[in-house]
Amino acid sequence: MSILSTVLIVLVALEFFYILYLETFATTSDATSRVFNMTKEELKSKALNTLFKNQGIYNGLIGVGLLYSVFLSSNPIEISRLLLIYIILVALYGSITSDKKIILSQGGLAILALISTFF
């Protein structure tokens, strides 16, 4: 795997660790409110808070999977591509059902990383 691909995949992993932080540990913060375009009052809802924390764990594990694929896997390209395609598909779904910007904000870096694995 090229150095560029490795760097981009690590950046995608860091992005997902940041999402983990926002959703799981800083659920009612100003940053979370701004990133998800929700009021702090909405974020304080117990049901929403629980859903965010659960979703945050999933995002963190995607980050772990990406780091595993790059640094520990015997087949880094295959696992990286699988996870990057998953991220892109989820971002595409989010852009269709929620906010069109999600394809770029959540999927943009993953798209670049996926493309880089073919060169």
C-alpha cells in the first residue's frame, strides 16, 4: 500500500475517532451541536443521548478497523477498501435521507482514500 493511501486511511480513522468523541463523550457540547446541526436542548434528550453513544461506539470501531487494516492486517488493501466502501455507502445514504453535505463531510476523505488504493 502506498504512503499516500496509508496517510489518507489514518486520517479517515482519526475522523471517525473524532465522531466517537463527539457522540460518546461530548454528546451535549457546543461542537457536537454545531457538527450535527442540533440544539443543545435536543442533544440532552435521554433517548437521543443513548442513541448517539451507541452510534459513537460503532464509529470508533470503524476507526479501529481502519488502523488494523493498515498496520496489522496481512491483506491491508482488501480490508481497507471494504471499510472505506462501507463508509462511503453510509455517507451516501445519509446524504439522501438527511443532509446532502454528508457525502462530502463524512465520505469525502474516504472517497479520496479509496481512490488512492488503486494507484
